[in-house]
Amino acid sequence: MPFHSLLRASACLFALAAAAPAFADEADADARTIVVTAPRLTTTPTAEAVTANSQPATAPDAAAFIARLPGAALVDNGVLSGQVQLRGMFGERILLRINGQHFASGGPNAMDPAMHYAPMVLVDRIELARGISPVRDGPGLGGGVNVALKEVRFAEGGSLAPQQDATAQYRSADDSFAIGGLAGLANDKLRLGVFASREEGDDTRFPGGRIGGTSYNRAVYGVQAGLRAGPGELSVEYRRQETGRAGNPPFAMDIVYFHTDFLRAGFKGDLADGVKLDVHAHYAGVEHRMNNYSLRPAPLPTMTRQSDTTARTLGTGLALEIGTEARHFRLGADFEHVDKQYQLYNPNSPTFSIFPLDKARSSRVGGYVELRGAVGGVEVEAGGRVDAHMAATDAPRFGPGVPMGPANLARAFAAAGREWTGTTVDGALRVWSDLGAFTPRLTLAHKTRVPSLVERFSWLPTEASGGLADGNIYVGNVQLKAERAWLAEAGFDWSNGSAYARPAVFWRRVHDYIQGVAYDATPGVLDTPVEMVAAASGDATPLRFANVEAELWGADVAFGTKLAGPLRLDGVASWVRGRRVDIADPLYRIAPASLRLALGWDGPNWGLSLEGEGAAAQDRVSVTNSERRSTGYVTAALHGHVVLRDGVRIDAGVENLFDRHYVEHLSGYNRNGFGDVAVGARLPGAGRSAYLRLRVAFEG
């Protein structure tokens, strides 16, 4: 990418900074935040939060940023397709939201997971629930993450005053640049803002060459507004994201485009003294195209494939809270409807067209209640919710050029039942006690997840798996049951002013865990139509989604201490195990034990830190998913920053300082013949990479 583009952007930002008339206290504090490579989390007994500028993450999406937090890891399926793993769970088992909005991925292989829509230059903060998400946020088996994007804040006084927050970054590993930010006007009653970002990157370099087909480009733009009307605030936001061609080496296809629209409107306010109302509605619409020839060697004309998919999510929610923040009763209801369509075709042959998902749809209507109070010196938060679910799909369509095998499968699926209804029940109990420097915590919960439309209705054997990226061919299962998990977690917060620690241990038993299993009792023997069709696509041992029994357990911690003067040590450690209970097989793609340590020096207007990150070998791998073992590694990085003036800050550093070749266990396997990574090998981490980031923020 042209470095002069970054220089021009930086010059514009410096000019804005020089012209800024005044800086608000909040902007000053944010710009002066000391960068540490282990997170100093803002914590409560039920949640954790970290601001975007407190971590030196340089990857485009927020997924890599979240992976630096305790219990988290990055499932690397591509530069713009990374998924968040929390304590061994990823994909739709994690309740992921952007600005409080939950929505369906547009791709059958989750090429656009939630964090795809959170460019780091627009992120304000990450809100993390390590163990479980609260029932008020919706059903979800594992933890929860909400990414809050930058927004214009209400000001003091009646005069409209400008606000601006912009960031520009360059990274050498892929010769990429990113620039984006927010500008607006606000007073004490009205706030208006516009925001935008633009990112481009070339193929990622590693020690030994480049990873072919990993270039990308993405643009985001939108508007937001808020109005304080009486006792509350009306808000509305529209956001448009346009992702261009982006490589996905772990998948059989690459991104051609994602065109996505987000709309959210809501009201929060006081109906009376001690009575709060929160109501919102939201929409997300995704249009997606992918193919196997734009960013990789063209296949034979008869094997050329392109896919067009859509996903639309409509949701609304209403909650009434009676009491105070620390002592209240909350009653709420919510609704969500999703529809998806997935067409696979050969652009060289108009007669070859088939719909693996045709007008598939799901709906959920739920209600919940939460209580927050105390029993003696013990604080309690308890909640429960009930959700009614529906899922259905139309009979699949296909063209006259489709071979007999897939055509017969389509006819058989059309003649079978294609609807499902069910009910799920979630409950959560959190207790803690503030004993000054020491706060013990305990969580007990029952959480659920219903199967995705892909897991339930994918009748055609394809590699569509919701982002597993294990190279296997899958088929769905209309008879799938909802996953049900029992969870226990214990931990504590401790701080004495110069040191802190927030450790936790956890255990989760999952009944009816959804896992790929051998299609029948004779894998490799082509004695069913599904196996014959799968073999024609290159996999004679397809998997079908089924309910099994699983268990996960582990521990994680964030910690730190002052050493001497401005010298300090911070760290994060995570360890998780996962296994099937019904057979002797580890769960697929479980992060190995990891440790990150950072030795930092905090000056008044500058800071410097040396970071070491290590991951253990992972030899507990899934035979069912043909998972390969991985070796451990250690890398080093150097990070620094300087505050030029209030609201103007430069960050710079070098990642993978010693240019070490390493492979993360959660990285996908290369399917792209371009570049210097062997087909079938795990994708390596980026080589030595320098970065430079400039942020300008002011209110005045």
C-alpha cells in the first residue's frame, strides 16, 4: 500500500490538531491513557471493559484486540474473518454484539463474523463477559462481547460545539494503512455525528515469504444522532460497510464483497423516579459474494464456483427497570428474526445453479427477569429468561445443469420435514462480596443455544460449517436439539494500590453439544447418496452435525504490579481444556495455554514496554475434525507512545521483534496455491512488523 497515503492523512490530522481550539477533559484523559500490553481492565463483579487505545493491537478487526484479554483467543480464518474464542468456545456459541446489536453473519462459513464489522480505527471500547453473558442480552452458551464504536457525546451548555476523534495507522507486515474517525456537533440537548474509515492491505509477509491471497480493502461510513427529550434520550444510527476483495486462505473461496447496512434506533430514560425504560429496534442486511478464482489460481472451468448469499436480521427489545443501579428489578422482552439465502453456481455454466439454503428463516421471542440486591454483606444478581424459537426453510431450487446426485438430494430434502420449533430456558446467578481490597465472586448458570440455520438445514454436502475451516464437508441435521450448558465459575478481584489480580477458574458441561460426526457407521464406504456426492466434491468421509456430550474447564487471570518508580509488570494467562464426554476425543480448535508478560516504563507524556508472548504446544487435538498438533512458540514486541499535546498522540512499535517463524494453533489451513505457504499447511504468523499510529481527539 502507498505510504504516502498515510503521510497525507497524518498531515491532515496534525493540521486539525493544531487548529483545535480547546480539548475536553475526557478527550485529554483518553489521549493520555498509558499503553500497556496486558490489559488494565475497568472491572465490576459482573463485567470487564477496556478502551481501544489501551492496547497496541494493529490488526484490522477487533477480534485480535479481544484475543489479548484473559480467557480469549483469536481463531484466525483470514485478515477480516477472525473469530473470537472465549474459554474454548467460538462462533455462534459466543454472544457477540456491535453497539449492542446482535445480527446474523452473511456467509455460510462466517467469513463476516461479528468483529468483521468492528474496524479498530472506529472502536471506542470492548465490554467483556468472560464466563457468561447476562440474560438481558439474549440467549448465548458462552461468554459475551459488546464492541462500542466511537460516538459523539452530549456537551455542556446550549451552544453547539465541535468534536473530532480520528486515527491513522500504517503497518509494514502487509504494507497496510487504515484511517478513520468521527466528527460532530453537540450541546446538552442534541448530538450529531458522521463517521467513516478506509483500510487497505497487501499480502501478509512472514519469515520465508508471503501468504498469498491475503490482501484486503474495506470502507465504513455512517451518521448518528441523539436528542435529549425530557427525562431520556432518543438515538438513531445508520452504518454502511463495503468490504471489497479479501483473501481467505483457510476456505475454499475468497471474499468478493460484503455490502452491509446497519440501522438502530432507541430510547432510554426515566418514566418516573426510580423507573427506567429502555426500548430499541434494529436491522442488519448483508449481501455477500465469494468465489474460488478471483484471488487464487483459477480452477478448471467445470470446477469454477461462485456463491451469492444474503442475511437479514430484524430485532427489537423493551425493558423496564425499577429501583436503583445497585438495587433493582428488571423485566424485559425481545424479538429477533433472521432470514438467509445461499446460492451456489458456476459463472461459466448458466444451467449449473443450486440453493443449499433457500429462504431459510428463524425467529425468536423471549422474555426475562433480573434482580439485583443483597443478602447481608453478599451482593446478588439473578436472572432467568424463556425463549420460543422457530426455524424453517423452503424446498431447494436447482438448475437443469446440476448433476443427478445433488438433484436427487434436493428432491429428498424437499419431500422431508423442514420446520422446527422449540423452547429454551436460561438462568444465571452471580454473587460477590466487597471486602475492600478483596472481592470474591461466584457464578452458577444454565445457558442454551439453538442450532444455526446452516447446522440444521444444509442438505447439500459442502464445506459450509459456520467457520470451522477444518477442510471437511458437512451436511445439516433437521433433528438437532438445542445445546444446554451448566456452568460454575469462581474467582476474585484483589488490589492493594500497587498490584492487582483477577483470577478465575471455570467448569462447563454441555449437553447436546453440536459437533460434526461421521455421516454413518461405515465412513469411507460410499453406500449413501450423501457420501457419493461428497466424494465427487473431494471428501469421501463427510461429517454430519449431531448432538454429543462435551465438557470444558480451565482458568485465566489478568495481573500486574509496580516494580520501582514508573517501572511495572503486567500479564495475562489463559488455560482451557475441552473434550467430548461420549467418546475419547478432544474438542476441535481449543487454544493452548498462553502467557503474555509486559515490562513497561510509564513516563509523564510517554511510555515504553517490552512484551513477551508464549503459547504452549497443543497435542490434544480432535481426531473427528482431522485436527493437527502444533508446537509452542515465544515472540517479543516493543511498543511505545508519546503525547505531543493534549489530544494528539503517536504510537509506534515493532511486533515479532526477532522475526521468528511461528504458527498459532488456531490458525486455519492454507487452501490457496498462491504465495509461499504450502497447500494444507497451517498459516504462519506475520513476520517482523513495524507500525505507526496517530490519533487526534478534541472537543471544543
